[in-house]
Amino acid sequence: MAEYVVEFGRDGGRVEADGRLDAPAFHRNHAPIWSALEKRLTGLTGNVVELGSGTGQHVVHFARHTPGLIWWPSDLNQRHLRSIEAWRVHAGLPNIRSPLRIDLTDPDWCPEMKSGQGPTGLAAVFCANVIHIAPWAVAEGLFAGAGRYLRLDGKLFLYGPFKRDGKHIALSNAVFDTSLREGNPEWGVRDIGDVETLATAAGLRLIESIDMPANNLTLVFSR
């Protein structure tokens, strides 16, 4: 399977001896993302899957603040999976599981999920900065799986840049979108309407759009 997203650890940044990678974006956005998630996750119990966990730093931060939730990080890239596991071990938190190798072009996500040997009845799914740096098939599989695995009161949180009604919400997003498409014509900032179409097909609906720093949004979907 081709790797279809940006790979951390190839930018000359420091790699710890145990394989832990450091993402500059984590230091910029983990606090505002947690601020958006906190009131919507605090007090919940059950399983949460993070899709496209990258280095694994976000899942450690979130798990530390939600002891009642079991976090299941995931990725497709092998270097990322090593980093996620290393961060899990380094953090020593009891509510983070070893990462799943999830291919979002597959609506089943991974064999463990399909067979029921992975997390079931998900309280939430969280995904940050993935669908604009991947083919549209990734967004399709993301929503198909979320619709399949979320429990009745479960929610999907999708963070990143988005267009509204075919228009960028900021000039910087338009410039970013152009650069993405020049690098890979299958990538690009997605329109909320197109994402909602996928949600509807999966039995989900957009219930909230949260403005975030740097012209990003957190979209919240439920059944």
C-alpha cells in the first residue's frame, strides 16, 4: 500500500533513540485542539480511536486529561507507528493502547476492527490534518468506518482547514490549497459540503463547527 500522507521524521528534526518523533504542529495546536475537545469528552468513558496519529504526541496529551477513556492511536506509516509506540511507552499512561495500523482507504480500517478484536462501540473518533493531504478515498473510508464503529452517542471530530460553500475562509488557506494541489493533484483543502455528503452516507450529521486558530476548524459529527 502506498504511503499517502506527509511523513514525519524526514525533515531533519531530532529523532530520539527510542524512535520518538517531534512534530512542530503539535506544539502549535495541541492546546487549542484540547480546548475544543475537553468539554465534549470530559466525563465520558469507553474507547476513542485517533486516526492518523502521526508522531503520537497528541494522543498522549489527550489521554493524560481523560483517564476514563481508552485511547487507540493509529497510522499507516511504519515510522509513525514506531514513534507512537515509543511515545506510549515513554508516557506510561494506562489508557493508551499500542497503535493500530489503519488504512483509511479501506472502510473496514483494519482486521482488528473488522473482527471485533480491536476497540468496539467507540465513544469518539478524532482525526487531525489528514484528509487534505491524502486522496479523497481516505475521507470516504474515514467516514464509512466511523459510521460503522461509533456507538449510538459517539462523535467524530475532524480538525483541519476547510472551504465553505466552495470558498476558502482565508487567503492563506487558498495559497495552501494551491501548493497542495501542485504537489499532488489528489490532495487539497476539502469543502464542508462535500464532507457532509460523506457523513450523510455513513449515517452521521454535522452538529457543530468550531473556529480554531490559523483558520482551521473542528467539525463535530454525530448520528
